[in-house]
Amino acid sequence: MSTAAHSTHTSPMHNRAIALAALTQAVYLVDAIARKGLADAEDSRALIESIFIKSEEYTSPADIYGSLNQLRTGIRVSREILVGRAIPQSKILMSYCAGLLTIEQRLNKDSALRGRLAEGMIRIDKQRHYFGSASHPSVIAAIADLYGETISTMKPRIIVRGKTEHLSQSENTRRVRTLLMAGLRAAHIWRNNGGGHLTLLFRRKGLLRELDQLQDSTSRI
């Protein structure tokens, strides 16, 4: 991944803004697949690759996503939601985000399940190296299966709503689960940098300031 566009500013609020953008982008793509059967490949790639970045391999959340430009969609949508701009899917996106934050919080307390996830990701990482891409269909299928064996067993489960014609296709189901796994990674980064459910309510202005800076940074890339 390229690190040329990384910001040197890594305050907790800045890191939370990056995590929020990644989380929002993940659920935005999930919703796009569910409603339209389509999701931007480039927006998806950065998120899927983030699942494989180990904690010792990065010093700030920006390192995980390669370039803030990769989170352009998440930054934009996060800002629109926080300022209260009426976008058709804002309610469902916030619901998905809240669900992932809750699951991540519970996962953090379940060491056995975290162990199963870690073992599964080690196995899948070997497949990623073999196929040469985190977005290879076999790798996506493996991540989706791992999600089904682990995260899907937790409650409350995230119920993805959309058109049956899209959600009934196995390829779309796999992509949705993989993006939800990426969303969980972002939720973990959010919590590790002091974020919580109430942060969005009480620190909205601070997050908006950081998102404005992130958006400005992407416009100059």
C-alpha cells in the first residue's frame, strides 16, 4: 500500500474520524450491494485489504487504508450524516454502524471467539498470498465463511435489508459479509482511539472538523 498521502497528524479525534469514515464506507457499500447489487470496486478493495493488516504493521489508522483517498466515499457520507443532510439511506447506515459497534464491543470480551477469528485469518492470509489479491473471489468466499462461522453466531445479528434479487445471490452475500468484517475492523479502531456510541452524539463538532480536514486532504491528492 502507498503511504505517500498519509497525514502526520494522529490525534485520537483524527484517528476516530478515519475509523468513522472507514466504518461508514463499509456499511455504505453493504447497502449498495443490498439495494442495487453493485459496489465500487476501488472503495471495496481498500477496506478488504485492511482486514489483513496486523496491529504491528501500522502506527496510525491512516496506514491501514493506504491513502485517505481510498476513504473518500466514507468521508463524504460521514460528513453528510453528521451535519444532518437528508440522504435516503442515512437511517439504515446508522443502524448498521451501531450494530457493528455493539458486536465489536462484545467480541472484545470474548477471547475464545477472537481466537477463532485470528486462526481463520491466518489461514485466509495464506490464500491471499497464493492468489495475489485480497479481492480474489476465493479469498472473499473464505472471509465470508469465517464471518458466518463466528460473527454471525453473535447477537444481535446485523440484518441487511435490500432487494431479494440481489441478496439471494451467493456472490453478493459473500461480498456483504466481507465488507461487514472490514466494518468490524474499523469499529475496533474507533474504540481503540477512545470512540464509543456516545462519541457521535457529544463530539459531533470535533469529528466534523476532522472530517472537513480529511476531505480537504483528499481533494489535494
